[in-house]
Amino acid sequence: MYKFNYAEVLNETGQSGREDECVAIEQSIDMLRAAEAAGTRSREAIEALFYLRRLWSLLLEDLGKPENDLPQSLRADLISIGIWMMREAENIRTGNSDNFKGLIDVSTIILAGLK
């Protein structure tokens, strides 16, 4: 269904970093919505959670770099959000949660902030 990963999106679009992040987050939201509709044990859920974890791993890595131009307080807030996103994705994966809506809502807010 979705064959792109975040690195591929970044390398193939030729867009600016912020636009690349928007594309990747939009794809994550689409995948999470499909997963929510299909259920926590569906293939859609597995793919969405895997994509979300890879996306946030890359975002967290970038946020942790000293050369990141964002203000320190914003970087810290985004790191906290990223850690929550990854923890919540793991809770869904292990059957301890079905909170796709929370992941979708937070992703939508971040997307709006990027735009």
C-alpha cells in the first residue's frame, strides 16, 4: 500500500526540509487513519506504526543535532512529543492501547504548525 519511507520522501521530492516533513507527516496521518479503521492487529496498523516510529526516529535524531536551527525550547518540546508518539505507538503495537486518534491528532497539530 505505502511503499515510501521518510528517507525516500526526503531524497526524491526535491522540496525544502519543511515541505519534506509535511509530506512525511501527511503520509503518516493517512496511514494511521487506515490503521484505525482496520484495527490494531491489521497489516495497516503494523505498517503505520512502523512508519511512524521510523519517521520520529529520524526527526528526533535531527532535533538532537547541535546544528538544528530551531530554538532550544521548541526542540525540547518536539523531542518530548516524539518520545510520547513512539511510546504510544509501542503501546498500540503491544496491545496496551488503541489510541490511533491521539497519534493522528498530535500529528495533525504538528503538521498545521509546519504549514
